[in-house]
Amino acid sequence: MPFWIAVHLPRLPLDALRPRWSDPAALPLPVVVLEQERVVSANRLAMRGGVHAGMRRAGAQALVPHAMQLERDLEGEARLMQSLALALLAFTPHVTLDVVDEATVLLEVEASLRLFGGHRALCRAVKYCAVRLGAMPQLGAGPTARGAAWLASAWPAQVRGRRHIPARSGCVRRAVRQARLSALLDGLSVDAVARLTRSDWLEGLGCRTLADLRDLPRSGLRRRCGPLLVDTLDAAYGDGHESFTWFAAPLRFDVPLELPGRIDSAEGVLAASEQLLLQLVGWLSAHQLGAKNYRLTLEHERRRGRSSEDDASSTPVEIALAQPVRTLAHLSRVLHERVHRITLIAPVVELRLTVTDATPLSPPTDSLFPEPGGRAEDAARLLDTLIARLGADNVRHPQPCADHRPERANHWIEVSAATTAQSRAAARQALAQWHAQQPERPLWLLEKPIPLLTRQHYPYYRGLLRLVSMPERIESGWWDDDLIKRDYFIAEGEGGVRYWVYRERVSASAGEEDARWYLHGLFG
């Protein structure tokens, strides 16, 4: 059975203008949004003063003279709904903007319930996503899209005479089965269908709820109100068919964000950038991609009296990941480490997040026999965190070399953006195969071998050493004038401590007593 979640923004005109009035440094003020000299939305402080939707500008100004009056921004509202739909793609590819109510986004999530832990957990995640984008959502959920949308926009609508009590922001009304959804819809006010027909005309007929509306003769209702109302009612109650146009994510991710005021701290930048990261996760999920490289650009406030050449206008923060990822936690953690390392040259007024490199990424699968020590993705996340915190120059990994001399058989190279996860995995595999073909070697190799004393023809280091292995002869380096001739042994000292020692090979004319012993490695 399909399951829909509807996200309704009852204060969409106000939420779209949030950067203009929600400056954290400013005191709370009443805010009124106007369109053609009439109020379309107001915040809580203005509503406490008596302002309501439909009131004229003069009346609102008389009730709350010190209120901030803003003109409605239809383009900003459309951008907010597009951002919300893009972020919600992280939960399901079936996201659509409601054609009846421009302030509602619909999600078909039946296939995502098990992945996100069920109805309640998924509704909480969707609500958190909308709140982090700066909206005040109301959620409704049920087996039909129109029913969920009406629950989101009208719940908990209580009918007391002709007065409609609006919903409390952030509430979720959920109906898993169609019978429960029908019972909830029956109690809704006829204001739910106000966009389809005149609700005052229905109230004149004695209809107060949707149950009263359904009791009217269908033929007469269709003739007087048109087929759209009847068909929509049938679709909401599960008796009709609904068609949708699914929201499509853009081919390229390059999203700006206007900040609510001037931000001069790394914590403020990170808090605002979470809105962009939420949209990035939805975009990556929609395209089945993983981000390899992305850039957060900090647009700074220009200082007066200084030219653009003297005053930098932006600071790019480049992020290079060890392997493609699309999880919010990992993207946010790496960005957190990088942003805290930079110094803001001026207050930030706008952010822009751009994906410069993204590759296809298949969803993770559980292994029947998990590898000890965690998955390869865990190691890559650790590398990303270390690079962001310490810098790429200070994070290195081993690279085997085709040389038998122990001090030259391996060297350390930087873990840079050019080093892909596949090449690192191949290097680790080659190193493991090379070690598998060699005799036992120590974990720690001294940078310079230490000469040892000899007693009774045996090496001495913190006590007499006992040789516990057959000799391993290494004779190499004739091509670069650094020839070595050594016989390596594993030696054991007091307390069972093991060492890697070697004896220099001497010419046949020299005596055995001329051979020198050296300590070259330590076993763990």
C-alpha cells in the first residue's frame, strides 16, 4: 500500500523572507508580509497584536505600529520550495510539488519505510530536514497523497461553530490505514477544499466538515462545483486515481544561500552551511552519485573605502574526499574540520556550495562475513577527517618499491586528492602480497642501523641475543653504487623481546671476527 508524507509550510511567505528579518543580533520584532496592500502572513508577535491574513496595511499598522512590513517575494517562495524538494530527495526519489497548494511538498515513501526505521522515524527525519532549511512545517501522512496534504494543511482543525482553529506548528498527523485516514478526513473543515470551490457557499448549505460534503448527492455536487472537487474527494479517500509530475533534480549542483545578517564566526558559517549540505545529500541521492570534491565559497561583506583589489570578496574552501560519499554526517564532519582552520577576513553575508567532482556510487550492502576492523568506507572517512584536520602534507601512506634493500623497499607518499581509493586499495594489496612472499619482517625499522657489541661471537643488546631464525641473505644495490651484503636474523633477548639484526658479510680473506653486527628493526 502506498504511504505518503505531506510537508506543508503554513508560513511560506514569512519563511521565504527569513534572511531579511531573522538577524540573530536584532531584537525580536513583529513582522508582517504584504501583497497588494493586504496581509498574507505574519509572525507570532504580530498575530498577538491582532494582525491576521487578509487585513489591509493601514489596519495592521494601526494595531502594531512598530511592526516590520515586508513585500511578498514570490520568487523567494519558489526557491524555498525547490530547496525543500531537493533536500527531501534524500528519503525517496518520488517527490512532487503539490499543484493544488503551492506551499506543500508530497513524498511517496512506501519503499523507504524499512530503510529509515518506520513511519514515525521517517516523519521525524523529514520534519528535521524542513526545520533545518529555515521553515516551520506541518506534516500529514497517509495512504493517499491528497489525504496527507489535507491533514498537513488543516490538522488539527476543530470545528466549533464556524470558527476554524489552525494547526500548531510542527505537528504530525499520521494514518497508516485507509480506514483511519477516512475517519480523520471526515472531521476536517470544508476550508480544506477552499481552493477547489467556495467554502462559504458550502457552509450556506449546512456543510461544516468533509463528512457533510460527502453526504451531498454526487450528481448535484458535480453539476454545481465541477468534476474537479468530486474527483479530488475520491482521490483523498482512496476511491480515485491521482497522477503526479515528479520533481527532477538539476544536473549540476551550484546552490547559493543568503545568510540572515552578517556572520563573523566559524560556528555561524557551519550552522548555515547545513542547509546547503541537506540539499547536496538530496541531489546526490537523486542522481546516485557520491561527492569526491566540493567547494564552499564564503562571500564577504565589502568594506567601505576600499577597492575590490585591496579587499577580497570571497574565500573558497576546497574539500577533497578520499572516496565518493553522500552521507550528511561525513560531509558535515569534514567541512567542520576545514572551516575551523580558516580565518575569516571579513564578515560573511552569503554562502555558495558547488560540487566540482562527483562519481557514481552504488548503495552500501551488508556483507555476509564482515571484515575485521570495519569496512573500507570507515578507513576512508578517517583519512578524510585527518586530512581536513592536519592537512594533506601531514597525512601519508606506504608505497612499496621494487627494491630488496629493507631501507628502500618502501617509502611514504602523501594522501592527496589525486590518489583515488582504487589506487590506494591496489597499493595495499600489492604491499600485502609482497610481504606474504617475504620472511617475517618487523613492524618498526630504524632510520639508521645501530652497531652492536659482540660477546662469544653473538650480538649483544641489553643482554646476550639468541638467534632464532635461519639467515636471510640480501645482496643488492650494485647498480647505484650502494651495494649491501647482509645476513639478517631474528634474535630474541631477555623477556622474549625480538629484534631484527644483521651481520655484514666480509670477504673470504677477512676473518670471522671482523664481521660487524647491527640492529635494524624491532618486532611488536
